[in-house]
Amino acid sequence: MATQIDDITLSPAAAARVRWIAERKGGVEPALRLAVDGGGCSGFTYRFGLAESIDADDRVTETDGVKLVVDSISLDLVRGCTVDFVDSLGGSSFKVENPNAASGCGCGSSFSI
């Protein structure tokens, strides 16, 4: 069983977007998976996708009935963050406001600790 986390936040805008995507995918459970991979121009990069399953070692938080799922390895790199959805002239995307990031790249998709 996954463990509940309280120190990572999924914004209402991000929850609404995940719900919208899940409905268009045929009514799958509205759950967003956030993972951190090595790479990118700053050292680490965020990876997003619909969570097809929730594993026993995953950590989960919920906003408006939508889950944000983080694997136990990525957790320390994103602890305290807020995942938001931004729709602007530059495009639409999920954004991570990460207090652990010492620096990031210009596009906001990679960071360093």
C-alpha cells in the first residue's frame, strides 16, 4: 500500500488538467506520476505521465480527488515542491516549484541540487 505524503502539493489547476487528460484517455484513474531522472542541462529532469498503477513503495498526495504519485527514489529530490499547471503564451505544461533546486535551466524542465 502506498504511503500518504503531506509535504508535496498538487495545485487545483494541475488536478483539473490531470482529470481532463484522464477523461480523454477513456476514464482511467486521474493520477499523475512525477519522477526525477538524471540528465537534462542542469543535472536532473522531471518526468510526468499518468500513473498506470500505484506501487507499494510509492508516495501519494491528493487534491480534489486527483492523486499525485511519487516514487520513493525521487521523493527526496522533490520534497516540499508544488506541482502546478501553467497555460500561457509560451505553451501549456506542468511546472514544479521545487525549494530543493539550487539552480535550473531556462526552460524549467531540469534542475540541480
